[in-house]
Amino acid sequence: MKRWIPIFVVVVTLLFSVAAVAQGQVEINLNGEATSVASGTSLLDLVHRLGRDAGDVDVTHNGRVVKGRDLGSTTARAGDRVSIVEATSTNRHGFGIGVGLVNLDEEGLSDDVETYLTAHFRIAFGDVTAHRGGRRGLQGYFEPEIGIWDGATASDTLIGFNIIGSIPFNAVDFFVGAGAAIHMIEVDSFVEGNGTVVPAVDEDALGVNAQFGIDVHLNENLTIFGTGRFDIIDSTSSSLEAKVYLGLRFGF
């Protein structure tokens, strides 16, 4: 009797294999595990099979990201690798504070360097999502800001608005931006080398800026940032401010 057991096992296995083929079953790798699915099963069917909604997951098919309508039109074939993992929203807002240096190109104060203080509020627009295994895609932000430097003989307080584009690479983002601001400039009276007295300046001037930098995400809510920036100002006393600063941003 015992000698028939192996033969019985082989026969049963063959029968199940034949039945699977008859039903059009194919074997795929789903989230790292071998899984049999019906031929013609779409990626959207697989998402529902796991009890999830398409908007809540990140789907890759043979290493390619699949989204939206493509989930329903893409079918799994034998040997395909499909990954379906949870997607979670990142913080869409952030408040940052920073400190650094500003190099001034001012009449009578050229090449002066002062301490620069800044604060900003980032508001995300577009698709800002994080996925297990890494974030991706261009992300955009609106960024109201305030900045100030106050030297011995001059000061500048700016209130502005920037648009930032950020490219994420896992825990690090690289960003570039541009914006405009009102600069409230005050310069004390001074005497030029030829003895001419230059009167004090108290004016509001329009400025534009270009900036670039890096964000290093310590965790979901805390980021270290570094920024390099140039402000071009339409002012009688100042035309350019070059700035570098570091800071912390708190996300929520």
C-alpha cells in the first residue's frame, strides 16, 4: 500500500496542474511571494484582492510604477513581479527658521557681511506623497517668508513670496526657487572719501531672488535645510545681497 502513496501524490499534483492550466492560471511574484492568479487579472484586480483601494497604494509592475487608469488596463502575466505597498501622505506644510550670512553690495558699505535671520512657511501644491522604499516626483511649494539683517549703519527687512520646486531622493531633497519681496531698507548718513556727505536712506524697494538648496529629512516632521540665494534689489542704496543660511523646518 505504501508504494502507491507516492504515485497517488504525483497523480493528484498533475490533476491540479492540469486544472490550473485549464482555468488559465499563471504564477506571478506578488510582494515577494509566488502567487497564482487567473490569466488576464489586472493590477487593479490585485489591489482589490488585497483589500485595498487604488488611491491608498503604490503599485510597481516589473519595476515600473503604474498609476490611475493604467492599473485597470495592465494585466499580470506569468513570471511578472508586482509590488503593492501602502502609500502615505507627507506633510503638506512646514514652518522653517534659519540663520546665516549676507554679503552686501551697498553704496558706502560694499563687501560688508552681516548676520541674516529668516523664517518661512511652506505650502505644498500638486502631488506630494511618500512611498515605502522612497519618494519621487517633482514637488512644488508656495513659500511666504520674512528675513532681516541689521548692521551697525544699515538694515534691511524683507517680506516676500517664493515658488519652490523640489526633487526628492529618499531622505534628501534638492530644490530651486525664485520669488519677489518688498525690502524695507534703512541706511545711516555717511561721508564719502572725497568729503561728500551722503544723506540717510529710508525706503521701500522691490527685489527679486533666485535660490537653490538642499533639505535633509531627519524624520517625518523635522528637516535640516541649507540655502544659497541672490537678491537683486531696485534701490538707491543697495543692488545685490548674496546670502547663505542653514535652518530647521518643522512639518505638519
